Amino acid sequence: PQHILIFSGLVAAGALAAAFIGQYMFGLHPCHLCIWQRYPFAAVILFSVIGLFVPRLTSPAIFLSAASYAVNSLIAVYHSGVERHLW
């Protein structure tokens, strides 16, 4: 279970790092949906840290991280539809 939290946290941190590098180093201006997609990644990092340092919360942290990734996926699908002018 600890490996799941470490991997999950690192993936989320990498995604946020890529977003911030694109924004601040390459001048890519994020839209509102881009910003919304960052919140679940931040939540995954928070849940991963909590789960790693509080062993009794490892299982809930994994569940909440998975839920955060699911929320991010839903936002991403909606975001993609908006960008493609599907809705």
C-alpha cells in the first residue's frame, strides 16, 4: 500500500509540475478548466502524504486518491469536449 501512495503522489506532482512549467516557463495561459484540473492532483498529493505518515489512514488515503483521479478524469472529459466544441 505504501508503494501505491508513493507512485500516486509522484504522478500527481509530475502532472502539476508540468502544468506550472508550461504556465510559467513557456507562457501558456491556463483556462478555468485547466485550473480546475489542478485541484484533484493537489488533493492526491495531500492524501498521499497523509497516508504515508499516518499508517492507519493508508487505506482511506488510497481510496480518496483514486476518487480524486476519477474526479480529474471527469473534468478532463468535459474540458476536452469544450475544447472540441462538442458542448
